[in-house]
Amino acid sequence: MFKGLKLYPSFLEEENIVAKLQLVVQLEKNSPYAKGTVFDPLVERMLRALRVIPLDFQQYVLALFANTLYCTEQFSTSIMLHLYSSFLYEFNLKQEEFADNCLVLEVDPTGMINEFLRLNKVQGRLDKKSFPREQQLDSFVKKMILRNDLDLYLSNRENTDKETIDQIYDKAFSNDSHQLDKNYWVVLSDNALSGTSICTAVNRLCDLAKTFNKNPKIIILIRTLTKQALNELTTQFRDKITDIKYGLLLKEDYTINSSSIEKCKLFKNKETFEGVINASNWLAETTAFANDPILDDHKRCSDDDLRFGFKKCGLTFVSAENCPSNSLPLLWYKNDDYIAPFPRVLSRIGGKIDVQN
């Protein structure tokens, strides 16, 4: 399968490469990466990437590819069903009570809420008054703050009658302001990997609650969470978050960076770990990667050169819809010479950071 590469049979056997590769390949075949917009079979994509890698690193990068944690669409669906049922059980809610009691917002504008509500067959999911028209958390918060400012402005105008105020509110806020009276404020996120985005979102939500003198139960439902992000959430919001529920938790032993050699359990031998580190250093120091303008915002916000992914998360995690920048660039980076097996699709280019939490 990998003829022409510098691979040793003893290494393949010791690191159980063949069996691990077969699993990753089968998972990707059943749930094609990026909705099938990457057309070549995964094995061919791996081969293409490996042929660019220096000979001395090839078998180590193959070991990295074999240890990809691939999240299929089917698995994501199962997680969303699990999160919903766990939430109802934990807070003793019936399915028909969800819409009336829960303000549901998503960290990124991915459409996750609509998918979550559809998969769980939530009653009233299409009713205008059941869920906010503005589903993205940051935009919703800005909208409600604007409403508060408008309240203050109108309260100082003597000749503005209640009917006029109601018309202004209906036009400007689509009746979303009543959402703030709900008991549970539920935050949905597909991935929380470095903790950056999710902590920023929760902080804004806490500020919103304070502005309107509300005391809701804040619940976070996350598909994939790292221990790093979990620590950030529990440290910053110890007394403000009621509960955090997740489907997949990636602990420190699933990370590859310069400080995780003693913790990482992905490989049997330290030599393999060190080989992946050296290959990551090689890619980061290539002219194309080091000078790629598309990565400038990522590097600035990460405060490093991204050789181990955003915020040095060093993950091998890949979801069927996209590969997060928190994973090693060997898995997602592409240029005219090197094309990773899971080339990342950037949702924003220039001016705004495009990270996956």
C-alpha cells in the first residue's frame, strides 16, 4: 500500500499501524471528509502527503495519520441525542417543556441549533416565540444590549406611548427579549478545544445576565471537549456555570506537543513521538508554512507559530465536516507542495481569526 516510502515492517507492527489505518480509512469511507468535496480516497491523500515528507520522518508521520481520531457524522448525531436526553434527565424536564424553559444559543453560526432541535424532535422548534430568531450567541447578546440601550432612551422621552414602544420592539427584536426570562440558558458548541471561543462566549452571556438582573442556570452542551478547555471553563466560571455536558473528552494523553512526551499514550515508543515532533518542526520551518499570509491571524491569536496547532493543543482530532486548527498542521495544512490528508476549509480569511475553539 505504501511502496516507495521509508517504512520498516518492525515499526509498523510495533505501533500497530495497519490496524489503526484500516479503522481510520473505514470511518472516513462511511462518513466522507468535508461532505465528500475532497475526492481522492484517504489512502491516496496520505500517500500524496507522505511523499513530500523527508524520508527520515515518513514512518512517524504515517503513525500520526494512523492515530487520527476521526469523528463521523453518525457519531456526532449520537452525541447530540445523548446531550439532549442527559440534559432533560439532569434537570427533570419533559420533552414538551424544553422550548418554554430554555434559551438555546450556539457559539458559532454553524446551524448546530437547527440540527440539534431537528434530531431530538423538539416540539415547537419552528414556532417564532419558542426560540430566538438570532441563534448565534454573540449576535444575540449584542441585540439584547441594544434593546437595553433603547429602553433607557425611550424612558427619557415623555411623548412616546406604549403602543409605539411595542411596535419598535417587535420590529427591532422579533420578540426575542422574552427569551431572557427562561430558566435555562443553554449554550451549544461543536468543539471546545483550546477554550478560547467558549470562554469568551460564556463571559458575554454572564455579562448579559448581569445587565438584565437575571439569574438563569447556564448549561453548556459540547460535542468534543478537551481537558484544557474544561479546565479553563471550570476555573473562570466556577460559580456561574450550572453544568457542562460533553460527548467526547480529549485528555492530555491525546496531545502531541513539546511538553507532552511523558503523557502522550498515542504511540508505544518515545522515538515515534519524537519523530512526529521533528516532522512538525520541519513543516513549521518550511518557507511556505512560515510565510503563509493565510496563517498570520492564527499565529497572532495563538501567540506562536502553530507548529503544534492553535494554542499548542497538538490534537489528532478530525471531524467529518472539517479539521480544527487545534490539531497538528500535518493533518490539515495545504500549499502548492504539501497537501495534508484532511485539508482544512477556512471559514474566514483575513481580518478575523478562524479557529475552532
